[in-house]
Amino acid sequence: MFACLLFGFLDAVQIRLQGVDLPLVGQVPVQAIQALPYLLTVVLLAGFIGKAIPPRAGGVPSHNPLKATAYLGRAVMALLIALIRPKAKLDERFAAA
């Protein structure tokens, strides 16, 4: 949630800084000002987040291979049925629009 608020704040700052002469720098290109929220969010999050902790079951499959194959087969069958079935005809009221 902090990242969203940070990005929103930096986006508002970016809007206010466009076309303004900054002290000691002068006029900054608009592209650099527009990139400011993205750059600062990445830099600040990379500095404050620290080390990522992986899940406890990292690398362990959640299903055995047989169940995973059955699930994939059902998904492929549903996709094929959706692609093969006849298309619904439009009502004449909507065809003219």
C-alpha cells in the first residue's frame, strides 16, 4: 500500500514540476520529469524492501503430475469447445447499429 501512495505522490510532483525552472538546474526536459515517479519508486522500493523471502514450499509442485495433466487436458478441451461452437446470430435490431 505504501508503494501505491508513494507512486501517487511522485506522480503529483511530476505534474507540478513540468515546465518549471528548478533552482541550480534550470529547465528540465519533460521526458525526464515524466520518468521521475517510475525511477524513484523503483529506487526507493529496492532500497527499503531488502531481502525477499521465498515461500516455504518453493520448488515443490502443488499437484502430482497425473492431476496436473488431467487439469491441463480439461482446460484444452474447454478451449477447443469454445473455438469450435457456432457463433451466436445477432438480433436484427443490433445488426443495423
